[in-house]
Amino acid sequence: MTNVFNKVIAPLQRIGVAIGPMQLLTVTGRRSGQPRTFPIAVIELDGGRYIFQAFAKAAWVANARGAEQAGDCVTLHRGRRASTARLVEVPISERPPLLRQLIRTNPRSGANRLVTNGLADAPTPDAVAAAADRIAVFRVEPA
């Protein structure tokens, strides 16, 4: 299902159609060294911008960690606009409040997806917060 979604969202974003919080994240592949592009949602919470892992073993997470370690920037495309940013992984101890707020302020389908994908045990704010060690969270910072 993820690949089908990606195959629809990515081309729309590339031609300038912005959909909800979706953006295209381009990050250097940790093994290949080649640019890799993934559709992701950038969510605004408490004045910050965050990207939350929604799928187990998401390749973008490993690549974002590699970019952070290397001090590399990423590119975020929204419609026809692109911006350079740094992704900083939020420590596990700081994730629960962000995850609770994410579930409280976004459509229930997002919480259900975390359960379906094996990242959380239930689609409730507390259950998702309890899964903080399994859900990567990155803060988007200016480059």
C-alpha cells in the first residue's frame, strides 16, 4: 500500500500539487550516496515542524539518521517550492508528548496506521506515546 501511495503523491508533488501536509523529502542514501526521495508528512506542533515515522523499517528513517550523523542537509519540496533543512532526531525521552499531541490533533487514520504497521499497540494518545522507542521523530530545522 505504501508504494501505491508513494507512486501517486510523488508525481503530484513534482508537478506542483501540494496535498495536505505532504512534502517530498530528498536525502542522501546512506549506502548508495545517491539522492533518495520519499513522500512524507511534515507536521507543525508547538511552533516546531516534525516528521514522524509511520511505517516500520522506513528507508527514509535510516537515511535521515545517516544524514544527521554526517551533518548533511536534506531538501523538502512542497509543490513547486524547495527548501533545505536539517533533520534532528528527537531523543526517545522527549517523544511521548509530541506523539500524544500528534494523535490528539490529527485524523484518527494516522493513529490506526501506527497500529496496523506494528509501531503502536492501540490508536490512543497514551498507547502511541508508550511506543516512543519504536517511532522515530525528527525535528525539521533551518539549514
